[in-house]
Amino acid sequence: MLPSIHQKEWLQLLTDTEEPAVYSYLLQNKIRSLRKRLKLRMLTLQEAVSELYAHCEANYPLYQTDIFKLFYREKIKPLR
């Protein structure tokens, strides 16, 4: 299931200075494209988040591993 569009991680994907560590080349390109368009002021941050969310929603089976890694990595503690 795709995390809520209101989670801070969606904004962080577009505003952090570091490239997100994702496996999917298509998702990397989408994030780079949105960052570039933000930098050129071709769209607002909220529009970029909405576009990224819609893209991930449409391609969820392809990005499931990356989404899990990006959104749940800190919330799940390993069993010992």
C-alpha cells in the first residue's frame, strides 16, 4: 500500500540535497526530472509531490521495494 501523500518523506525526496537510494532507474529519473523542474520554477513543490505520488501510485508494483525502503526503513527495528 502506498503511504499517504501527506507524509514528510514525499517532500524529502524532492528537497534533500542527496540523491535518494532507490533501485529503480525509472523512479530515479522521475525524481531528477521533478527536482530540475522545481529548480527552474516550472512547478510548485506541492504540484511536484502530487505528480510523484501519482507516478508511484500508477507504477506501484515496480516501485514497491523502493517505497518500502524509503518510507519504512526507520520505523521497523530488526529482531534480535
